Amino acid sequence: MMTNSLQKKLYENGYLIVKNVLNFRRDLKPILNDMEFVMDCLIQKYAKKRDVKKVLNFDFKKKYGCSRKYFG
């Protein structure tokens, strides 16, 4: 149950920061793995052929952030 002060913060800000609710390895990593798989499939399908190997070797953050550049 939320206290009145938390309800007020939620109403004022539109969000609440709640610590220690999610575990990165158990809750978030599987989602990131799925996102990376989908991104890899999109890279293989839409990236310029000469760039596919290069882009697939990027780390997740760089791969996800550069998709516009390589999808031509």
C-alpha cells in the first residue's frame, strides 16, 4: 500500500523511483538478450552487406545506437 506522500509524488511527477525491486540478472538481462537477438536479425536483414560483420561485433549499446547509420 502506498503512503500519501508516495501517492503525491507519483501524481506530481508521473513516476516513482523504487529501489531494489528488479534484479538485473534475473529480470532485465533476459529482456536485453531478446532485444539484442532482434537487433541482430534486423542488422542481418537491413544493414549494408559490407557492414554486417562489423556491426554484429559491436557491444549492445553501440549496436543499438548506430542502427540508423548502418541501415542506410
